[in-house]
Amino acid sequence: MYFAILYGISHLTRGKADNNTFYRANRKAPWYMVAFGMVGASISGVTFVSVPGMVLTSQMTYLQMCLGFIVGYIAIAFVLLPLYYGLQVTSIYTYLGQRLGNRSYLTGAWFFLISKMTGAAVRFYVVCIILQQFVFDPAGIPFAVNVVVMVILIWLYTRRGGIGTLVFTDSFQTVCLFTALVLIIMAVISQLHLSVGEAVSAIADSRMSRIFVFDDWVSPHNFWKQFLSGAFIAIVMTGLDQDMMQKNLTCKSLRDAQKDMCTYGMAFVPANLLFLALGVLLAMLAGDVTGVKGDQLLPNFIQGAADNNISLAIYHLFILGILAASFSSADSALTALTTSFCVDILRQPDNERLRKRTHIGMCLFFVVFILLFRAVNSTSLIDAIYTIASYTYGPLLGLFTFGLFTRSIPNDRLVPYICIVSPLLCYTLDAIAQQLWGYRFGYELLMLNGLLTFCGLLTTSTSCTRRK
């Protein structure tokens, strides 16, 4: 039923089903639907499982980062969106070509493609593992069939309408995601034999509800580290990410896109507060959480409810939430990868046949990546890929910052090398800091990475000119 509704929405919203619809939704998307859908698209299936478990190790300090997100989204709304709308771009990396040069353009696009493919595939892999445990293993269906079927379903409802369809399917999936989340919270409250008011008081009184850390400058949970990192992460992983910005570029006007971005940014604090509140309630219900990993907190509760026949509804709500969260992030990732490869790498934005073939190719790559993760079956590999993906956003930050806030023109031939060396230097500095001082870089590594890239570009600048 769920997939039938998604396909029905895609059929109704596909419009003319040409490249303009696939890439830009004809620039007619209602801003409020874009904003609402982006909230769900930003919450992957991994987030649905992991964020509640954060309270076991870091309390609610993640909200410090969410507050930083708001500052980042305001910067995107009033610095980056006017730039993108002024240039009327389909891919945001076009700006790098116009401002810095062709190799800078290709470097930015390739960094995005590598980062998004690995990151999105790993996130979807983790979700497929969860679905395999709860749905496909009981039915005797192999993991490979699980992956292929899931990716085919995404391809079916995005192949024609592209981003024009995702504006509407993401809104539907956001409704499903938060409906599932709220009902699961109510089910946990019921099992604790509390009223809603009593549950709110219990969460507020819990030691796991601590939000702010001002007294420990070394802690990775220090407020200013989290807040500033949150601002930069929002700018880089939304404002400099084709996946997230492609939806914003479907709005009718710059003013609509700015309203969309600010509304979307404000929604992050209450949305993540719900996930963290669920984590506190689950910890209270479990009682002894010694040895329980954060990622296991919600799945353990769901598995226990299923094994003890407590509530079949809770089980189904969990599956619905996982599907909504994972599909709304994976479908936009595949669409953005298709767009960037056709527009930035192949330079053929108007070739509809090529776009369709590229979309299929990206789906196949997605399946191959996920099955490779399964074959290796190594958590350390997954962690490494997440780390590599996080490093790739630093050079994008450096490239865009250099273009926006200087008038210099770097040596375009050297840009690819600078963008490769900067993450390597960050890795080396992180290793040295751990060895000598026991300090491990956290999210602030992104800012250091961007700064090193910026300095490298500035050092190799051979002339200065006023930006056109």
C-alpha cells in the first residue's frame, strides 16, 4: 500500500516528464511543501534509529548542534540562495566553473558525487540490514533480493518526474515518519503507565536530558564546539550539497526559497527533540541499559514488543518510520547524483535519453555498493567510509568560501591537488593530536579542512580581479 501511494503520487505529479521537470520541477514547487518535505529527507533511516540512542552517551547535547543549524540555514538563505538564483543554475557547482575555472568546477562535482554515493549507499545499507532482520528474514527472502527490490521501487517512482515528484513524495513520507514517531512515543508512554504530562516531567528530570555543556572545553560536547560545528555542517551539507539544494531551486522565486530554508531550519530543533525524548523514555523503560549500544536502543524495544506480542502496531509503525526516513533520503540522493553527473560531468543537461540511462546507472551503482558492504560485512569499513565522506565536504567549503569572499583567482590546474591534500593533512593532524595530546578532532575537523583548502587556494592565486 505504501509503495502504491508513492507511485500514485509520482504518476499525478510527473507533469511533462522532461528534463526540466526532472531537474528543476519547472521552478513551480510550493515553498511550504518543499520545506516540509526536506525535514523528512534530512532524516535518514540511520537517524531514525541512532538519534534516540544518543542520550545514553551524550544526553541531549545534540540539540546544541541543532541550534547551530539554524544559523547555518539563515546564512544559506541570504548568502547562497541569492547567488544560485541569480545565476539560474541547475547544478550549484556551475558557480565554481564560472568563478574559479573548469578544473575547480569538476573537482567540486566529483567530490560531491563520491561523497554522496558512498554516504547514501551506507545509510541505505544499514536500513536494509534492519529491514532484513524484521521483515525479509522471517519471510525467507535473501538480502540481495531485498536490496534490488528496494532500489527498483525508488527508481519506479522517480524515473519520470525526478525532483518534481520528490517535492510531493517527500511531504507524504515526512507525514508518515512523524506519525510513526509520535505514535511510538505514545506507545512507550503507555507502557510506562504515565500520562503525557508526567512523561514530559520525567524527561525533564532525567539526567539524560542535559542539553548545554559550558564547563568543559576539552569535551566534544562543549556548547561552542557543537554550535559552531552545527552552523558549518548546515552550510556545507545543505548549502553546498546538490542533493539538498536541488529541492530549494524548485521554488517559484528567491523569496519563496528563502522562506522555505528558514522554515526548514527552524524545524530541526523540535524534530530532533522528539527523537531524543523517545530515547530517554526507552532508557527509562529498559531500566538497565548497561552494555546497550545507542543504535540498539530502539530496535531492541521493537524486537521485544514483537517477540512478546505486546503490540503488532508498534512493529508496523517502526517499519513505516524506517521506510519513510530511508526512502525520502535515498530517492533525493539518486536524483541529485543523476543531475550532477549529466549536468556537471557529461555537460549534457538537455539529453533526455542520457539522463534516463544515467539514472538507471546510478541505481545499479547503489545496489553494487550495498552488496559490497554486505560481502565485506565489516563495521569498521562502514565507519571508515562515513569518515571519508565527511572529509570530502571540507574542500567544498574551502572552494565556495574562496569564491564568495575573495576576488582572487587560484591556479586552476592546482585546485584538484589542493582539494586532495587538504583532507590528507587533516587526517595527519588528527593522528598527531591523538598521539601527542590525546585530543581527537570532532566536527570541528570540517572547519579545519575548509580552512586548509582556502589557504591553499589563496597561496596559489596568481592574479586578482573583480568578480563579474
